[in-house]
Amino acid sequence: MRHASFIARTVFVQNNDVEAACRILNRILGREEIFDQFRRTRFYEKPYQYRRRVNFEKCKALYNEDMQRKIEFILRKNRVDPFPGSL
């Protein structure tokens, strides 16, 4: 019987392969940004540093959203051929 690879951040060790389980757990924690949150709360973050980080994250999110929209626009399939007659 096959089981899910993880349930609620619980990683199953298969065939005593602890290294693979650690890699999976690290990937899960990295994807959920738990490591980033841990690194941020490890030391006190001054108010100006907090403001800079939050503003940077907002700008980065706006940039990524705009870039994703542009990429989707370019890659859509139903647009008119921009270069008629070309191969």
C-alpha cells in the first residue's frame, strides 16, 4: 500500500533511508518559508529593518505578479500570428 510522502510536515522514513527523508523535510520547510521565518526571528529585527523588508517583499510580489502576467500573455496559444507567412 502506498502512503503519502508527508502528512502535516511528518515525513515517513522508507527502507531506513534517513538522508532522503531529511532532504524531503528540508524541501517542504523551504517551500513553506519556515526556514526564512526562523532566520528572521532568530535575532531582534529593528523597526527600520522590518519596514525595509516588508516594503521589499511587497515590491517583489508586485514585480513577480506583473512578470507572470506578461509571460502568460506571450505564451498564450490563441493569439494572432505576429509574423504571417513565416515558418
